[in-house]
Amino acid sequence: MKKLKQLLALTLCFAALSGCGQPAASQTQDTPPAASQTAQTRSFTDSVGRTVELPAEISKVAVTGTMAQIVVFSLAPDRMVGLSGAWEAPEYFAEQYQNLPVLGQLYGGKGEMNLEELLSAAPDVVIDVGEPKSTIVEDLDGLSQQTGIPFVHITATLETMPDAYRKLGELLNLSDEAAVLADYCQTQYERFQALSEKVDKKRVLYVTGESGLNVIAKGSYHAEVLDLLTDNVAVVEEPSSKGTGNEVDAEQILKFSPDVILFAPDAPYATAKQLAYASVPAIANGAYYQVPHGPYNWLGFPPSVHRYLGMLWMGTVLYPDQVDYDLYTECAKFFELFYHTELTQEQFSALTANSIGQQG
């Protein structure tokens, strides 16, 4: 954030210098300034209690990161003036959404927000979605004040995603459209909450990274789906808040002794039987699977709305006798609602090709 604010200050300084000496806009006698401002703005209270003045009508939106990008895109794709980062799998999105400028992201390790691009895009509001950082109020208040662009935060967890969509609908004056997505999330969450209460939960380990030596720890923000639907055996003293999880060693994984292993898309699923911990029950018995990735990792990273795809997938992989839906049909519905695109049977088959275990 320090570098971000320094760059912002420089950007605003140059903008101010370039405008020196230009006459102020004249005011008409027909519309008093105070009345005009009142008619053109409204107040909005975000998820961390900040009351922000917004344009009465919002037509241009920017986002602070990938999680916000996915959520906002699902509701209002035509209002987005930029992306926080290029789509990981652009083939799933219409061309007009692939060519939006990349503005960068506010938090995380993938580069800072490009403030010149942001100011050039001139959004009516910048939206942050997800788990609020400890400095969120200070960060967004400072950025709103320095840029003149309102920044708002909408908190979203697996359980509260319906509320997040309703809040976003209020923000963008799209309450009816947001209700459709909120109702979908509510129905799915309740479906899998009920499933979790009636099954004998499998002892599962979710590993990430090229070496397969990072785990998504129980109780972490990124483990919400795992903790709901499984007995997550990755119990550590300090669960990491990062999507890469906690680093462990092969000996620790042997101690975890999982009955099922879920490999992240970047983890060594294909060579699982050559790993140092290949003697664990999950690999020895062929009960290991690769999480689908398209357009994003279905179990998170970022932990956005596509985790509902992960729940649908996990239900069929872990508890096939307890689910009553066709996975392709459900996934195709999700892609239509949230990505505004068709999921073909061919695409689906490619996405789930490694969901059968017994590999390598």
C-alpha cells in the first residue's frame, strides 16, 4: 500500500500541474450547485461500515482484484472499464471482455494497481470484494480522498456470498439481477450444508504447488469448501491466509495419512505415485484427483464465486451415492449464469478429465 499511495500522489501531482492556469467551469443560473449535487449523488454504506458518496447512477466500474473481478463480472460485465488481471482462460469469455485494459490489483503479490490507467478509465466506483484486510478502512478512505473516486468494500465468504450479491445489487442499482445470483448461491450453499450433515466425511488433504508440499489448512479462508464438505486433515498451528497454503514436508503428509488427496491444478497429480509420500492411503488406493481449472481453480485461488463449481464437483467425486444431480448440467447452468457463456460437453470433459484418480 505504501508504494501504491506514493505512485498515486505522483500521478495526481502531474495531473494537477497539467491543469494549472485553466479556467474553472462556469455555473449556470438554472441549476444551483447544491441542488445539482444532491440530485446526482447518493450515500452507500459498505460492508465495513464506511458511508461513501456515489453517483446516483453508476455506469463505469473498476475492481481491486481478481475475486472482485469475477463477482462484478457475473452481475454487470458491461459496466466494467478494466480488469485487475488478464483472464486466466480467456476462451471462456466473449471477446469484448477479453480486451478490457488491465488496471492491476490493490492487494496481493501480482503487481500494484496502475493508477494512471485507473484515472484514465474514470470509473464511477472501485469495488473490493472478499475478506476485509485489517487496514481496509484506512486504505480505501485514503484512496477515495486522493483520487476523488469512491472505493467500497463488499465482504464475501462462502456462506455470505448471497448477501454480497444483494449488497452489490444495491450498489449498482441492479437488485433484481443480483437476486437471481444471490438465490442461486443460497440454494447451493444450503444443498451442500445439508449434504455435509448427512455424510460420513472423507479424510481429505488438499495439496498445492509444483512439489506438492503445500497444503490448504483447516480453518483458513481458502479452506471454506474443504472444511464444509470434508474432514480436512491439514491441521496446523498457524493456518496461512495465502492461496498457496502452508508449506509442509513429506513426513508431515505421511502423518496426516489422508484417505483422499485433492491436487490443485499446479500440483503434481500426474506423478503422484512417484512422490515421497506416495505410500499414504489416498495414493496407494488411487483415491486422488486433480481439481478442475477453468476459467479458475474450482476450489478457489481466488476464493470467489466459482467455488460453487468446486462444491458440485466434490459432491460427485467424494459422495457419488449421495448426490442427485448431473454434474455437466449443473456446471453448464453456472457458466451461463455467472460467466455469460455456454459450457460445451467437450469443454466439460476436458475440465474434469483428471477427476478419476488412478493416474500415473
